[in-house]
Amino acid sequence: MARILVIDDEKDLVRLLRHNLEKAGYRVASAPSAEAGLKQLRKSEPDLLILDVMLPGMDGLEFLRALRRESDVPVILLSAKHAEIDRVLGLKLGADDYVVKPFSLDELLARVAARLRKPAASRRGGTADVGALHVDFARHEVKVKGRPVRLATKEFRVLTLLLEADGKVLSRDSLLQLVWEHDAGLELDTRTVDQHIARLRRKLGEAGALIETVPNFGYKLAR
């Protein structure tokens, strides 16, 4: 069971995150400040941090700078700030992902699942095989029964997320956020996800049947 440390001084938000993360099967600890978070981190060695940028005393970015001198634990930043510079600075300091408040819990849970899967094949630059499907993450190569399949960048990203979810269902909203998060200037809705899934299935041929539709919710990859 993965261990998650939430560092945030908003008590109501921490309670909400704890409830939903524990419901999703994670063990959760929390800390109200960066200083308390460092102590908790050294004591419990979590698998992932959810870190608020705006903290009393040492802020989240200062904490992240200090953290990266001693740990490479995955970090998802939370912030009410919308400025692109905050996102860029956080990522440069070593954050693995960035979520702007207010956010959907489905989106956050999808990002948590994706980051916890990263130490597996895709983060190591390894490979994955499911049925006739073979994916080489480092080379960005996909084959079906040994036949190369050319995917567009976002099609490959969708396929990677489905593989990382390891059979769990990803909602259309979550996929939209995770794949198209940098296309804020475009008017996109969940039909964009459906269209990419349809093209991905066609390109994968018989392996396209591995991508299952969960009615009124999203998609998963058969294992």
C-alpha cells in the first residue's frame, strides 16, 4: 500500500484529501508546515508528497529546494496561484506535477496514480507488454505482434497513462487534464478524448480491443 504525505495548512482540505486518498487505498499522513513535513518525511519515508506552495514559515518552493538535496520522492504541488511562472519554477526545482486550486478530486487521484506508477517501466525507460501490444517508453515505440505502429504524441501519452493506471479506470476529465493540460488556450471538452481513443484503437488494430470503455465515465486497459 503506497504511503502519501500531504503537507498543507488548510485543515478542511487535508481532511478531504485524506478521506479520498484512503478510500482509493492509500495510507495517508499529513503535516501543517514545511518544517513539520520534513520531520514526517524522515520518519515515515512516503512514496509521494502532495505539497502546498503557500505554507506558513518556509513556503512550498523553499521546502522543495531543500527536499531535493536529500530525496527524489515524487512531489505534486498544489497552489492557488495561476501564474505560469509559479508552475515553471516549481517544475524546475524538482516537482513532478502541478495542480492549481480549485481542482477536481478525480484529476488529482489520476495524477497520484500516474506518479506512483512512474517508478515502473515508463519512468525507468523500460517496456510494457499487454497481449499483442508492446510499448518501449524510452524509444516511444509501439508494436502490435511485432508490427510498428506510428502514434501521434498525444495518442502515445494516452496509451502510456492507461498502461500506468494498471487496469484502473481513468475518467475522461482526468485524461483531458493530464494530456492537454498545457493547451489552456484551446477550447476542449471530453469529446476530444473520445476522438483520440477512437483513432488510437484504429491504429492499434486488434490490440485496440484492449482499451475498454466504461460507460458514462472513461476508459481502462484490459490486463
